[in-house]
Amino acid sequence: MPGTYRHRQWVNNAAFAVTGFCALLTLGVLFFILGYVTMHGISSLSWNFFTKLPKPVGEPGGGMANAIVGTFKLIGLASVVGLPIGVLGGVYLAEYGKGNTTGFLVRYSADIINGVPSIVMGIFAYTVVVLPMRHFSALAGGVALGIMLIPIAVRSTEEFLRLVPMAIREAALALGLPRWKVILRVVIPTAMKGLLTGVLLDLSRVSGETAPLLFTAFGNRFWSSGWMNPISSLPVMIFTYAVSPYEDWHRQAWAAALVLLMIVLATNVGARVLMRNQVKVVA
Amino acid sequence: METMLESQPETPMTPESAPPPASAPVETSHGIETIKLNTWFGTNHVLKDISMKIKPRQVTAIIGPSGCGKSTFIRCLNRMHEVVPGARMEGQILLDGANIFELDPVLLRRRIGMVFQKAQPFPTMSIFENVAAGLRLNGMRNHNQLADVVEKSLKRAALWDEVKEMLEKPGTGLSGGQQQRLCIARALAVNPAILLMDEPCSALDPIATSKIEELILDLKKNYTIVIVTHNMQQAARVSDETAFFLLGDLIEFGNTKQIFTNPKDKRTEDYITGRFG
Amino acid sequence: MMNTHCEERSDKAICRRLNRSPRSFRSLAMTSGLGDRLFKNLTLLFALSILAIAAAIAWELFKNSALSRHAFGWSFLTRQIWDPVAEDFGALPFIFGTLVSSALALLMAIPLGVGVAIFLAELAPRKVSTACAFLIELLAAIPSVVYGLIGVFVLVPFMRVYVQPFLIKTLGFLPLFRGPAYGVGMLTAAVILAIMIVPFITTISREIFLSVPIALKEAAMALGATHWEVVRLAVLPYSRSGIAGSVFLALGRALGETMAVTMVIGNRPEVMASLLAPGYTMAAVLANEFTEATSDLYVHTLIEIGLVLFAITILVNAVGRLILYKMSPYAEPH
């Protein structure tokens, strides 16, 4: 009978069993994905993979050297575009932007940019860079990724700066330092570890993005020189190879996925380990 | 424990199967006895060898300076102490002769009501739902029965007249004193044998406080009440017996009038006359 | 004098910097005001550029969809036709696909996500809970194209061989489950989306559950409630708006998800009743057809679809942020 103690105990145990099952299921999916990618990718990782260019279909020995270099090039460009704006914007918000309208508008704009789907960001970069230049380029891809970097850089900068206690700022001011030196020479260095970790995590997030590169950087089966040519990248290669009908390309896609996963996991775990020694991690 | 269950005819809840008490039940008196009760938070020895008998159907006040263990003491009585991580308890607590550690804690708490320092009506629930919460948990579904018990409890808590027109409004919309009386009504609805009150008036203004003190004097006709208070005048006003705790020890326990006019222990006298505390 | 300060402080780095402060009053008088103003304006400039970029995105999307907006007007949102050859376009199949796949994904992800959060906040010991929370955040860090890969090579065959035939056999009388078992389809896309958005719901919900005031839970416990009843009476009602906020954020993510969806949804621009049928989403059509678009009108139409997607996700995210901001001014949106 409902309401009897035995029934309520049963409901209690059943409900928590269900939640435990949910947890097992979710973690199971995570480990499955990690395991599956490792299993299928590791056999295709080879010297060729890291050093050779893609070969035409049917020819063995092709690799993704240009995609790997391309990904790093794009991340570098994205950092140049997005980090100064993101970090300095974050500094503004943390030090000058509390409670005033400008601060609110800037924060809200950053949220809007953050909410833009990555493919729409690709459209924006297309209209602003590709159309005027009339061709795909690494620059366009870097711009797309860079803009995506801005809101996450703003937020992580602002959070880590806020973590620096007011007392340190006041102590520095009381010693006669001008405000800007307090920020530049005292606050930022104190928060540096957190800031760097934040930047690292942001970059790793952006390195896995595919959609914004589809019609900006586009792709390249050869080495891309400079910034004005289309450039290959790991995520785009994975997509292209995965939807193709060729076995050999599928295997390479798994290998590339493994490399991407390693990069992402390494930065996430590394960031956590770094932060554990300093402050409580703000998710 | 079975005796305590049988002595509640008015609340028609389905009988629950409780495990048999450790020793034969003595009487349906709802008295509490602690025997050499010791508690720890981690390595911090909070209560030291507390042995006392709390008489049924009267008000027992626990007084003492901050940190003396009074709240910890009453939280042991309904086994809320062990909920805190790192908490440990040794000794015996007998309810009508039954050792509470051999009883299911959830069932035990159903028979003991507790009112906290800060009123905590359940958010998102109406006044009616708040009072009915304990009843619903125990399977009462019939709306008429529920309405009946809710009305009785609110009347017992001296809140009925003020809220009878607005039972559907949220419980959090009431004033502090009303919220506390709501929590008392919620505790009374399940017809507990014993009512524990942990500084129930410390967050209230003097008028609300006096209303609750009147309530306590009225309730003691039917319930055993243990009240923790840092306000000595309050203890003198409402309680029949008073226990004075200091740094985890039970210094003195006896008739309230005698404790306040002619304390036996010098430390009690020092505390009452305000030399520390 | 400054050195004694430094012995007390544990952070030597700060001390080194403090010791470098100028000692002569003259140099202070010359640099302070100017330096402060320059620095503040520099950071302000960069901060304002964020405003400018957000506005520019909206503007460019609007400007570059002009041809399509003038050609089709508002009926663009309700027409079902998608014919690049005849240059006749309607966005309904994509809007439909986006909304249905996201809604279905939410239906699966909310109970799962909240269930995990309850387990981690109420049942698991602290260390396990923190470790698991980190692992679940890893799920959010996996790139979407890797999800797509798993989708194509694991989930789609699994759906085609086991799940879809089973659904057809048992629930095939419903129009929701009719049609051949392709493997790809709306349901498959919803499943992969659900996995991707569960971490958003779980992380935020768990943090809220952990912040429920102990006093509230004790009030329920003192009534003689079982642990689950305490969750039902105190924890869940308290967390209602926070969970709602996390759901909106998860929805915003699902609406814009491109790669994983486009690899498993089947890419057919038709509005179908069956969940087993292939579909198409706004993000997917952009990914697939943008580089193939031959005429200006085609490109403008696709950009208009991007504009619609932009508008919907902005709205959803705004509502979600509003709800979360109400709970705490510096809530952690993902």
C-alpha cells in the first residue's frame, strides 16, 4: 500500500537505483567513445600519418601532415585575432565594468557571440573575408575561429581576475602604485596561472571546431603557404574522409580523431591538474 | 515504539511495521533518558557523558553559552546528529525505554517533531501543502482528511485565524513569526510524541516570540517539549525543568525555579547572573 | 620597509613587483593620471569592439540574405519546397528538423542529465562526485566531428540493425515509427544530440543541488522523510529555475549543432511525420550545400537560413541566461 513505510523505502531505493543507472550509462558512453576511437585510431597512426601529405584514393601511404600543421596554424591565427580582444575585454569587465551599462552591454554582446552557432560564424567570416578576397583562405578560417575565441577568453579572463582578492589590489594602491600598474604588474601576474590555463582550454576547444572552417579555410590536399591560401585542418579532414566511401580514408579519419582527442584530453586534464594546486576550479 | 504508535488514534494513517523495541515498553509517557551520551565532530569531543532524564508532558529547557553543545544534544535525540559527516555518538538514548539506535531513523523522526532556528517552509509549496507535507509522506491521500488535520494543526499552532483565507498562498510569503508557527504546525500535523525546538525564537521579534512562548505553554499539556534557548528569561518563563550545559558537560539539571533562584553549582550561578556567556 | 611586508606575505612574486614601484614623487605626478586613462581606454576600446563584432555579425547576415528575403518574404519560413535547379526555396523542412531533433534530444537528455546530477550530488561520496563531474565535462569537450564519426560508424548501424526494426515491429502502428529502417534519421540525430547536451544539464544541475541550504534538507529530514523524499520535497523544488536555465542553454547548443547531426540525419529536405525518416536541419544544410551553391540567390537563401538559426539561438540563449542570472549574478554559462 502506498504510504506504508516499506513502500516508501522501496521507492527510495528504486529512485536512487535509477539515478545510479543514469550515471553508469553516461560514464559508459564516455568510456565507450574514448575506447572505440583509440581502438580504431591507434592502428592507423604511423610515421606516414604524421609526415606525409594525403595521397589520391587507392594509393597507400598517405597521411595528414598538412592537416596537423594546418590546425596549429589556424589556432595560432585565431589566438592573434581573438585573444587580445578577449583578454583585454575581460580585463575591462573585471576591473572597470562592474555594474555599469557599458559593462552590461559588453557582457551581453559576448554572450551573444558565444551563442552564435559555429556554422553561422563561418558564414560571417565568409561574407567578411572570403567574399572580398574572392577565395578561401587560412585567414578567413583564423578569423572565424578567432571570433569564436573572444567570448570564452573574456569569460575565463574575467573570472580569474575576479578571484584575485580585493585586499591585494588595495595593498598595492596603498603603496602608491597607479591603478594601471596595479592591474598590469600585480593583479594579472597573480592570476597568470589561471589565465594561462583558461587560454589553453579555450584554444583546445576551438581546435576541434569543424563547421566554421568548411567554407572559410575550406581544405587543401597540399601544403598551404602563407595565409591567403585554403588550408587543411584535422577536423575538416575527419569529416571529409568519414563521409567518403573509401576504407583507407575511414581508417585515417579514426587516426585523426584519436589525435584530436588526445590534444583535447591532454589540455583538459593538464588544466585541471594545474588548477588543483592553485584555486578551486570554476567549472 | 509500538506503544507510541498505538497511542495516536486521531490520525488515521495506515499502520507501519516498526521493528520491536529492545526492551519491554514501560508506559506511554514519552519520556526521554540519556545514559552517558558522548558525541564527537571528528576529533572534537562535543558532549561529555551526558546522563539525564527528561520528564514527559512538560517543557525542559537547555541553556548555556555558545558552543556548549546544546544544539548538538537535541539533534542527537532525533538522530539528526549522525547526518553530519564526521559525527560520532556513543552512549544510550532511551525513548520510553526503547534504545533509539535500534530503531529506524526515518521512523523515529516521524515520531519526533523538530522546529529549527530559522523557519524553513518548503519553497514552491502553499501553506496548506507545507502543513500537509508530513501527512502526504505517510500516505494520507483523502483531501477531506488532509484538510481536517491541516486545520487542526494550524489551530494548535495558533496560526489558523491568520491564514485560513489564504491557504493556497506560498508558505514563504508569511512574516518570520508566522513562518515559524507554520513550521510548528507542520511538525504537529503528524502528531509527534515529542517536540524538539532549537532556539525557535532567536530570529523573531518580541511580539512573535511571546506568541510562540504562549503556544509552548499550551502545547505542553499534550506533548513533551525540549527547547534549546540562549535567552535565560525565556527559559525561566516557559520551562518546568532546566539543564545547564557548559563546554559539553551537564553542569546542573533540575526544577527551573530552583535553578534560577538557588543554583547548586557556582558555574550555574555565574552564568545566570551574567558573569559570562 | 617593504621587505618586512614581503616576509609576512607568502607570495614572493607580488612582493617583487611591489618593490618596483617608483620612489620619487615627481615621477608619480607625471605618469599616474595619464597612464590610468590610457590603460582604461585601451581596455575599453577592445571591450567595445566586442559590441561592434556582435552587431556586425547580425548586420552581415541580414545584408547578405537580401536577395532571398526579397524573393520569398515571410513565406520563406513556411514553405516546404527546396529546389536549387528551379531556384525555389522554402525553409520549413530545416526549421522543422532543427526543432524536432532538438526537442527530442531534450526529452531524452533532461531525465538522464538530472538523474546523473541527483546521483552525484546526493548519493556519491564527495571525491567520487568531483571525479565524475570532471569526466562528464570531458564529454562536453569531445569535438563534435568525433561524435559524428562515432555516429556514422557505430550508432547508425546499431539503429539500422537493432533499434529501428524493433521500434517498427512494436510501435509501427503509430505514424511516428513508420518507414524503412535506414539507420540514419531524426531519431538517430536526436540520440547523438542528447549525448552531447547531457553534460550541460548535469554540470549546472549538480552545482545547484550542492548549493541547496542544509537547513532546508534538515527540515524535510526532521519530518521523517526518506532520502528520496528529501530530494523531492526540498532539493528539486529549490532547484527548479536553475534546472530550467540549464535546459535552455542545452537547447541553444543543440539547435546550432552541425557536424554530428549532418553525419547521421540523412540530409533529406522533407517534413515527415516518422522519427525513423531522414530529415535535415538548418545547420546541416549550411554545412552540406554552402560550397555547392551555384547562384547568388542560392547563397543568399542559405545565408537567410543562417539568419533564422542565429535569431532562434539568440532568443533561446537569452531566456536561459536570464533565468540563470536570476539565480546568481555571475552564473557559469557554458
